[in-house]
Amino acid sequence: MRRDDIHHILVIGSGPIVIGQACEFDYSGNQAVRALKEEGYEVSLINPNPATVMTTPSIADHIFLEPLKKEYIERIFDQVGPDAILSTMGGQTALNLTMELEKEGILKKYGVKVIGASAEAIEKAEDRGIFKDIMTSLGYESARSGIARSVEEALAVKEDIPLPLIIRPSFTLGGMGGSIAEKEEDFIPLVEKALEVSPVHEILIEESLIGWREFEMEVMRDSKDNAIIVCSIENIDPMGVHTGDSITIAPIQTLSNDEYQRMRTASIEILRAVGVDCGGSNVQFALSPDHSRMVVIEMNPRVSRSSALASKATGFPIARISAKLAVGYTLDEVQNEITGASVSCFEPALDYVAVKVPRFELEKFPLEAAALGTQMRSVGETLALGRTALEAINKAFRSSEQKLEGITALDKSRYDSDLLLRSAHPLRYLAAYTAIKDGETDLGKLSRITGFDIYFLSILMEMKELEDEIAAGPMTDGLYLKAKKAGLSDKHIRTLTDEPLPEHIIPARHYVDTCAGEFEALTPYCYTSYGEEDEGTGLGKDAVIILASGPNRIGQGLEFDTCCTLSSRAFRKHGRKTIMVNSNPETVSTDYNTSDRLYIEPLTAETVLDIMRKEGTRDVVVQLGGQTPLNMAAELERNGAHIVGTSLSSIDRTEDRGLFSELVKELGLRQPENRSASSIDEIREKAEEIGFPVLLRPSFVLGGRAMFIAYDESGLDEFIAKPEVTISPESPVLVDQFLEDAFEYDLDAVSDGESVYIGGILQHIEAAGIHSGDSAAVFPPYKSKPEILAQMREWTLRLAKHLSVKGLMNIQFAEKDGKLYIIEVNPRGSRTVPFISKSSGVDLVEAAVRVWLGEDLVQQGLVRERGSWAEGRCIMGWAVKEAVFSFDRFQSVDPALGPEMRSTGEVVGYGRTFGEAYAKSQAAAANRLPTSGRVIISVNSKDRGTIAPIARSLQELGFSLLATKGTARDLFKEGILADVVLKTQDGHPNIVDYIRARKADLIINTPMGFHSRKSDDDIRTEAVRAHVPYTTTTSAAKAAVEAIRYLQENRFIVRELPQGPRR
Amino acid sequence: MRKAILKLRDGKEFEGIAFGAPISLEAGEVVFNTGIPGYQEILTDPSYNGQIVMLTSPMIGNYGISAEDNESSGIKATALLIRKLYRGPVMEGRIPLDRYLADAGIPALEQLDTRALTLHLREHGSQNGILFYPEDRKEAEEKLAAFPLITERDLIDGVSVKEPVENPFLGSGFATAPDKPIRHFALVDYGIKRSIIDCLYRRGAAVTLLPPSVTAEEILAMKGIDALFLSNGPGDPALLADAVRMARECIGRLPVQGICLGHQIITMALGGRTVKMKFGHHGSNHPVRDCLSGRTFVTAQNHGFMSDRDSLPVNVSIWFVNANDGSVEGLYEDSLNVRSVQFHPEAAPGPEEAEAIFDTFMEHAR
């Protein structure tokens, strides 16, 4: 029954996307908010992540994009007065915050009840010692282990349990700080590190179960003790690889009924004992390879990445139902929306399998062999549904957009396949395939080496036999169908045979209906499979296909998914049906009621064309899903698709550097000097022509992949030596003039081909050369000349008209010495669209959709006069967007920023003043700006001029200064006294020693060029490790000063995002 | 790889690849089960006697067959239909499904569009079907046309004991009869699953397994019996007039309890009716609400007939209802000490949480 003792619920979001906590929490939070509003509760939401769907106006009653800190939550309690807090929708961040509010008595003070999981249940589940005791009392085995709060205690634990040992810090997300100690000498350093990252300085040391089978149960339980398993998940990768990094399959495939039920019963008993009685949890198990020992690993008393996956794999909306349970309903009282004919107190039956393949950024964050462990490293994931495991695995690898056309053998010139076979590595499963392709037939042996169950190796054997059969020929209709049923793309088949393929087969549409066909489904979603009967009929030409962005990766993630979701909403609002295609299970776009029809399918031209033909429509939106849809747009158009909005030829004119240069010339605009080089010699030649420094990049890339700034000849060599750089006339390298110390701008606009509505202009706080996605930026621009801004608007209008842009466009500008340059034009939705839309109060995506539906900007009331421009303003005062990184996951990666994007997420800070906005953005990004203490300054000679006023301000604010010799000397000339600190290479105590000893509170360290690069690297790496805020530009340092000024006032202000469109 | 065909009574055909034993025109009612693990328990469940079982879970055979998981002496289903057979190696000590079926003489089809077949049965109801190789079409079609309906077949005879058996041995992996029983059940075997006896043994009960032809006089003459228990079994309960009479004569004189078919016999013995369902409940995920406690269990189910709620006399109370379709899932009549459930509290395969119902049975068996 609905709880009537609460009326207003605060939902806590998870904040920025970081590795281990991604858009699955936007999906779950969004479902939860909707579910609560349906029940008539007033709902408030806090989440500083502007890219999310959940923070879109009108979704919750009160939206706060404020830091996830207790001080700000307290202000929200004051300001809008919620009487309950839902703790389970925002990942580990929200759980930890709830615990903090509880422990500090803040909840009690404001009379706020915790719903979802009680503080007591959270404690029992999260505290490894208590949890282990509960397991023992239930008669379940847990890994042999001990708790330690110091190195001495850790050594005592090691006495009893032999190496290798797993070391896990308590209360961290995604297993952060966890590690495996294999050798004696590794033990103490790993223990120290883990103690440090645990917010409670506590670690668990446990026996290694590496190589065991790993399973997960997604469980829900209500206040009447009804409990269900929504989904069982089997990790194909064995224990030792974080489940977020594992290839997984649902449902469990290799357990007999007895074994499965034992796990099922255990899961429910565990929830009961922990006290989860109004929500979902995930329980993880390990099973010894001979199935004789079942060990409980852990549980998460909240929605999680796994629960999002389970929801998409089964059609059971865990977050939505969790929210209903949190407000008093029981499972038997909640309808199953998919069938409309059953209640939610049932267990989904699957007549397909769901395979998840994680997506890594091996190029940006290189992983050594055996790099995977207890800490999650993947940045995204992809889901594929198929009728068989082989089909689904092939589809999932293809969906992951890692240049894998399904299961493929590794290129041995690039990978040491034998080493990977023995290593916890993302490519281990493919290494096993490589071994099988090479003739290995002893699957038992292979299973012992790799830890893969024989069942999953048999699937690879089946794949090999199929590939052999195709290669041997002849290609017949029957063999073609067999290959398609096994999940092979036409492209993959063509790599195996030169024979012409039989007539292309269009796959059947199948429904995900939660019940294996037992009931007719009301709102099912779809996947395709071959050689079977179709379900349902096409939506026809009234429907428009929206191509989403696939698995999250650096540079393409949540922002694009939000654009896709908002566009579906807008199309439907204006009477058109939508068909969403996506493979990313974490997203809102793959929620079953975001679109009229959803396909969980790989984003490839073959699939999209099949869907187009099946559904009987030609309209395809490629502008909103980042580079993925754009990359296939030409092939779609060639095969009859109608690309909605801006034409492909216009897109080409902006993407192709040569054509773009012509365009710039034609329109009388200015861009940095640029050349294209198709050989190594030519690169040198062109760089010489332009003059150093130069910016080098391969064509057609997103997120600045392999982009590089060369200051001299040796820089050129370094670029050329990069493995991902290919140079040929087909894929030339672009050599551009690099505008050092320029100011960069991002502009997002909508055009109808005649007029332009500029949502807003963002000015980067970091200097040019740092990727726009990694740079802190402020809306509106905070220091720029009006004539430069005017020129930007004028150029935008000129470009939009000339290119007949219909829909969204993003332009990057740079200003140096009073001159404006155009860096790039993207005639598509950009990462900043959701941010600008929220901060300006105008939904740019909806404006674009209305343009596509034939309503021009004047009719929409956004532009007054046809052929002119209009511009939005920041309705929040100042809006600072800050990038958030996951560098602490990759200890060996240099956190210095550059032209290649490496941030995983973003946050916003809103404020009346720039200082307030910047301070909040830093707080939200978990950059702990100090209000007192010691600042270390080490800047390059170019920055010596600008640093003096900053240093002076810091001194005035009460900080003591420490500077490297050169910097200190220059500061002294300006009359500022700083103590001298040694550079790392100059002996001890140096900067790094200070950081290690916790004697530095803020570091300002701008890049010194190539000569002392090593030293800079050490400083920044150490700062990341010690969580000391550091800035790499003087402009960011200046912003930090203003923010510190605000922080010193010690006031916490929260600002509610205005509701409803401002148009 | 030999092609074979499943043809349904209404003319619809599905093609697949034969495995297991060679096909010799096996006919029977085609039913689907939506459970995920548990193919071995399903195949060996005597309630499936005379039925061609189709599993909606697409990949079958993954973990082989283990000696300890049989619900009876061997496979009782007529044939098996699946989407895809696992042909790889299985764990030591287990037998591949293909070989197990072949040894048992049971044919099977894989590569079948099981999804389409499920939707067809959902739409048109469970019906007879036949398996044949393409060349045997004519003969198969004649046989199918003449094949009796499930409501016309005696399917119990081949799957039940002929003589009383004291405390049957269930095999390794199951409990043995208690040394000092605290209850003694007269258990009529209509095709009982071993797990039911296992659940009783584990609670300290002894059982005497009785043939389906047993009469009320014979039962009432037995010494030291605490309750009469009617087992699950195959086929249409409406055919079992003798069993219904036997139950009616025992009710009021002994506690009477039952599961599945036993529940249906009790329904009729109390004066109610049973009806054939369109495609029945066959799976491991059916929610059942306990009307006394309000709690809902996820249960294992396997029935094509059910108690007709409107036919129940006023003195009979509903113990459990199906939370999806509201159908009757259990009955009790306290003054006569009768209680029964339609679903399978012994699970096997399926969720074990309703097993506590055996405690209730024990409690009321006196």
C-alpha cells in the first residue's frame, strides 16, 4: 500500500560519469522519479551532472544541479522541505551520502526518512565484516578473509591465509583501490594504498578465488517478504576480473536446476538477513570449477550497473519497481507494464540470451597484460540479444564498436596471444578463440589455462567450425542462413569467402516480453534474429528512426543519449512515431517507453537498413548520436535512407578538411593555417611551412583521438611513432597551425537553413590545446570582447545559411591576439547541447525536431526575423562546466590535459557570481579546493607574467606560497615572496615529497614543454594519487582564486533550475 | 543431421533437426514450458507422460544429465522440442543430453522456431502434434488425425506403481525414509515426482505408495496411516471417476491432501469441477498468492487443467490464487481437514520457496 506518511521525496543522483558509475544511474533515477510522480508525490532531485535526462526540466518538481555534498543537501531540506530521501538510485555516491547524512544527524534534524534501503541495511551490506558474519550465520561460505585497519593488522591476516590475496577497501565504488597481491613484496604497498582510498580506512583481505566461475543474481524483495530473481547473470570471464569488466551472459547457462536454485534461495535469504525489504539488490557468487564450493562474494543493496543490464536483458524495470516498493507497495501490487496482464511478483522467463561486452579505451588508457582485476577499468558496455549464445556474442562484439566484426582471432603481429590467454585482459576470450583457430582442440586444457567454462569454449569451437565451413565453400542458401543465425554480419562472411553471397536475408523481429511468449505483450521491445517468424508489423513511414550512440566511450556518452531521448520525446509530442536503435543497456534511450519501438541492436549500417525495411520507413536521424550514426550515414543514404535534417553533402563539407578549408575561404572566414599530409616526409614539409607549434591529427575522429601538439621536430617523430597513426593518401594526417595561448569557445545552435538560434556560447577556462571536452568552460563567456562575440554570431549565421543546416550545429572558435579563428564545425548535436539547453532554458533538441517537422525558427518564436540570429542567455547567472576524469583508475597514466579527450564525465556549477559557479563546479567534480594552507606554484616562462596577480591574491587570501626556483625568482621581481621548493629531478625535499607528506593544498603547474616533462608527469600523477587539486593553466588558477574567495565566505547556496521551457 | 517435422493438429508445421532416438511417428499433446534451467527434471516428470514438451529456453543440454536429478525412473515425456542443443563436452560424471535421449529411446528436434510455436499454442491452444521425417508424411498425417485427445487418454497406467510400496528408495541425491517417522502418509501414485516423497521424508514422514486403482476401503483399512495424499500425474482428471469416488469416501475420515492432479481429484471429490485450460501453466515463474498470509510465492507449475472456481461448494475455501490470472491454485476445507495445491511446492525444477507448504501438510496430517 502507498505510504501516506511521506509527501515529498528527494532523489539523489550519482553525479558525473566516472568509470564504475555511468549513465545507468540516469536511467534508474529517471525511472524512479517518474514512478514516484505517478504516485502523486512531490519529487526533488539533486544531481550536478548537466548531461543527464533526469535533470531535464519537467521531469522532477524541483531540480538542483548542485554538488552532492551534505551542506548542499541540507540547504535543499531547508528550501523545499522534502520529508523522505531515496538513497538507492544514485549508486555508491548516493548511498555514502545518505550514510553521512544519517550519521551526522542531519536527517533526524530535518525529520527526513530514508526510503529504499535503510541506513541499517546499507551498513550490513557494505561493511564487509558484518556481512561476512551474516553469511556465516546463514550457513553460507564466504571467502576466507580478515579485516584490517592498519598495516600491522593486515600482516596478521596474512599469517592465516596464503597468497595470492585480494585487497578491497570498504565503501568505494566500482571496487576502486582494490588489488591482488601475488607476491610478498607487493603486499604492504597495496595495503597502504587501499587503506588510503577507503573513506573509513578499512580494508578486507581475502583468499583469492581467481579462476572460479562468477555468477550474479538480481533480486527484489518487498515488505511482505515477497522476493523474486529478476535476472541471473553468468560472467563468462572467471573470478579475478571485475564484473563490470567481464563479458557476461544472461540468464545463467551452465548451472543445473539444483545448483541454480541453491543460488536463488541463498540470494533471497541474504536479502532477508540484511534487511533489504523494499527494493532491489545484486548478490554475487563464486563457484569452484568443479562446482563443489559456492562462495558468496558480496551484495549491493541498491540499483546498479548490473540491475540496469538486467532490466534491459529481461524487460523488467528494476528501478521503477524499486521506487514503488520504496513507497510502500509490494511486488504483487505492481503491474508488469510490458505485458499489462501480469503482476511484478514473477520471474522473467527468457527465450533468448543477453550478452554484455564491456567497452575499453585501450588506446587512451593502455592496459598491460593481466591489468584487469578487482577494480573496474571499462568505460562502457554494449548489450546484444540473440536466440543463441553464439549469435548474441557475435552481435555483442560487433556492437562494442571496437573494430571487431564479431568473434575474431587476434592479430598476432599486434598481440601476444599466448600471454593474453593466461592474463586477465579484455581480449582474453578472443585469445582463446585464436588458440582454437590455431588448432587447439583440448578444451579442458584451455579451460584450465583461461578459467573459461568449457561451455563457453565450445561456443568458440562452434564458431571456428562455422568459419571453416564458410571458407571451404561452396556458399549456399543454407550455409548463409546458418551463418546469419550464428550472428555473423555480411561483412564478416565476406572476410571468409570470395564467393558472392546469396540474396540478403532480412531478419525476423522478436519481442522482449518478460514471459517467453506466455502472455501477449503491450509494450515490448525488439531484437532481430534470422530464419524465424516475424512478430508484429512495421510502424510504417510515419515513424522516424533515431540512431543513438552505442556503448559509452570517452568523447561519446551520456550527452548524446540525452539528445536522442529528448528528440524521441519531442517527435512523439508533435505526433510522430519513433524507433530507437541502440546497443547501450545503461541508457534512458533503451528504456522501453522512451520510444514507440526500441531495437536493442548493433549500430551498423546492415542492421539499420534491415530495420528500415522491416519498419517500412526511410527517415533516419543521424545528428544526435555522435560520430557512430554519422559514420554510417553515407552507406544508409546510398541504400535508400532519407537522412533527416542537414544534408550529407553539407556534413561532408565540414568533416572533410579540404572541403572545409575551401568553405572557409569561400565565406571569407578565418581558420588556423592547415595542410594535409599523406606521407611522413610531407608531414615534416608542411609543419615547416606552417611553423611550430603544429597540431597533428588523423582525419575523421571523435574526441581528439591520437591528436597531438608538436613543438619541434622531435614532436613530429613522437607522433609518427604512435601505433594508432596511419599515414596514407586515403587517410591523410592533418597538420594545423596551433594557436598557443588562444581562448577557445564552443557555440551550440539550431538552424532551419535560413535563421539561427544560438543556444549559448561557452568560453573555455583552459587555454587552447586542451580538448574542448576536457576543458572547464563557462557560460556566458567571462572575458571576451563584444566584437569577437559579434563576429562569432555573424560567422555562425553565414555558415548555417551556406550549408543549409537543418537542425543542430556546434562550432568551435579560438581567439588569439584579437583575431577570431574557426577551429571546427560539427553539423550535429554536440556534447554541450544538454548543458546549454538546461542553462538557457531552451531545449535545443526540441527546437531541432520542430525544424525537422517543418516549423521554422520564426514560427517557433525563437528568432524574430527570418534570415537573422537570436541568442539564448544563461538563466542561472553563471554556469561553469567542469570535466571529470577517472585518472585515479589508471595510476600510470599522466593526468596532464592535452588535445586528446580523456574525461569521462562532467558537472555544472551554477552561481550568481563566477566564483560561486566555479567553486560549485569544483566541489561537484570532487576537486577539493582549499580555503587555507599551502600553494605550490611551478609555471613555465610564458606564464610567469600572468601568475603574479594570482599568487598575490592567494597570499591575500591567507595562503603560504611555495614555488620552484624560476617561478619564485619571477614572483620576487613582482614583490611576492615565495619559499623555494626543489623540482623532482633536483633532489629532496622536492614537490613530490611535499605532496606525499600532505603538505600541499593546491598545485599550479603549467606544462614546461618537453624538457622537463618527466618531472611534470610525476607531480601531476602524485597529485591525483593524493587528491590534491591541481591546475595546469593560469586561467584555471585564476578561476580557482575566485572560487576560494567564495568558499571562504562559507555560505552554501542552492539554486533551483526553473521549470518548463522559456519560449 | 536429419531434418524432421512437427505437425500440429490444426495443420501448422515446424521444421527442425532430429536428435536423440530415431523418430517413429511420436504423437502427443504439445505443451511449452517457460522454465530456464531444469530440462532433466521436466523430461523425467511423469506428469508429462504422453506429451511432447517444448522448452522456450533456447539453449538446452548445457550442463548435461546428472544421475541425481531424475524425477522418476527415466524420461516420461514423449518427445522434446528445442531451439538449440548443446553438443559440447559436459562435466565429468554427467551424460550429454543427446546420448541420454537416444539411450532412452526418446526423439527430439532442435533448430525449431520455438518462439513461433509458443505464440501459436498461446493463440490456438495446446493440441496434438506428431513428429516425422519428411518421407513419412502421409502415414504421420493419418496417425495424427486419428490420435486421441489428451482428454481421452489414460496416461497414468504406465507411470504409477502396480502394487503398494513401502518407503520407496529414491536414488542417490534424495533423502531416504526416516528411521523414526513422525507421520505416515498413504500416498496414491498417479505418476509421482520423487521430489514430493523427498520433501516428506525430509520432514520425518514415512510413505506407503499405493496404485491408482486403490479403493477407499483398502486405504481406510490400513494401519497407522495419518493422512491420504494424492500425487501429481498426467492427463485429464475428469477421466478419473474411480479416484474421485475413492477420495470422496476418504474425506472426513482421514486428512486428505494433494498436489496438482491430486488437487484436481480433491476438487471434484468436494463437489467441484475441473476445466481444460487453453495452454495451461507450465514453467517456474508463476506468482501464487497465499490468501491467508497475503504473501506471494514464485512457484513451479505444470498443469493443463484447473479447478473451476465457480463450481466450488461454499464450504470450500481458496487457499492460493494465481496472482496473474486469478485462477485457483489451492483449496482447504478445515472441518473436513482437506487441503491441496495446484502448483508444485516440491519445485524440481523451479523455485524452492513454497516448500514450506509441506510443513503445513505435515501439521494437518493427523
